[in-house]
Amino acid sequence: MSPLLRRPTAETGQIHNISPENANWGYVGFGVYRLKAGESAAEATGDREVILVLVEGKAILEAAGQDFGELGDRLSVFEKTPPHCLYVPNASDWKATATTDCTLAVCSAPGKGGHTAQVIGPVGIETVTRGKGANTRYINTIAMEERDVADSLLVTEVFTPTGNWSSYPPHRHDEDDYPRMTYLEETYYHRLNPEQGYGHQRVWTEDGELDETMTVHNHDVVLVPRGHHPCGVPWGYEMYYLNVMAGPLRKWRFENNPHHDWIFQRDSQT
């Protein structure tokens, strides 16, 4: 199995715990808890900021000494409504107590003390359409650079319709050369509907040093340390993924693969 593909380590409780150390990179951390009603999860943030995303279900969230009450309203991620999220600063802690069965994503990156604990969704999260034809997908922009809600984290959700491609045309953001490009590590947390479905994701560099094509199933995570990283879902299934990105600069600047940039150029002119 590719070292970039992480399968769930359990069916319930903490099913993913990806850190910079075990991912062999410097910025992004990502975890997932699947909790039954009444179960809790809690963590200290240390030197990292966190965005908690209620992927599905409801939970009472506490952070930085504040009780934010019950958050969450979509019981299935494929309802596609904007999610309830909570920002938690570094040097703090958080606790989630599920009031229904819920899936909670824990997105983390280096914190700088620039923001306070706050609810950042669903109000303010815009759903946008990207791409055309079999490249169409729908984006919930949770915490991209246009929203000053984090020190380092960039977080977004993507819904890819049945038979479509996403993160396409292939693009990369693996050089610290702003404004041309920014260095951003990235994780993809995949969900499939129906859940027995599968998708494919390729991660590769133009020099051929890295070239991995992976079959992803429900709850799998793909690491993107560098290179291009499109994904697709077969007809009959739809794909969701939650993206977490972070690097030295909280800006998303990328370049399309030169062999496939003509697709973007054509679509942008029609």
C-alpha cells in the first residue's frame, strides 16, 4: 500500500491521527473521531491551532474555557449543506460530546496566537461551483485565505458528483515562491456515497520521482506532500473530501500541469 494512503485504524473512536511527525512533513495535522451519542473526545492544542469540522452529526463543543453549546445540523455529509465548525487557538484545549452519532474532523497547523476561539460556520461559508461538464464539483469554502479566521490553516470541503473528476486539471502547490506559487502540504479525507463505493487519486511530480495512484474507500485519507493530485469517482457513486492545507504562508497559489493546462484555458474562455 502506498505510504501516502492512510486507512482508518478503527471503526469508532479516533480513526485517524495524522501528525507532521508520522506524515514526514512540517505543517499539517489531521484527525477524525467517529463518536456515538454520549461519547466524548478531548485534546490540548499545544503549539498548534485547530479547526473542528462537524462532518456529520451534532455535538456540544467546548474550547478555550468557553461552552459553545450544541453545534451541527447535517446528519449525513451528503446533505451538502455548509458545516458547523469551531476554531481553537494554540495554547488551549477543546472537548466534544456527541449528542447524536457524529463524525468530527480535527484540522491542525502551527498556531501564532492571532485568533480567538470562535464558531466559523455555517454562517459565512459560501458554496461555490467549480469546473464544467465532468469536471464540475461543489465547494464549501470553510477557511480559505479570503476569511481571516486562522493563522495557518486553509480548510475546504468538496462534493464531486457521480462519474466526475475533481482537483482537476492537475495542479501543484509545492514551491515557496509567492506570488507564483505557495508551498502547501495537503490532506484529503474521502467519503463515498453509497459507502461501498471507491474512487481514485493520483499524486505525482513532473520529474517522475513521485508517482502514486491509489484506490480510496470511505474514510480513507490521502497525503499530498508535493506534486499534482487529481481524483475521480466512478459512475454510480459520489465523492466528498475535506481538504486541509498549511505551509509557511496562508495563501493558496498553484500551477496547473503544463500538459493539461489547455483544459483550464479552454474552459475559462467559454
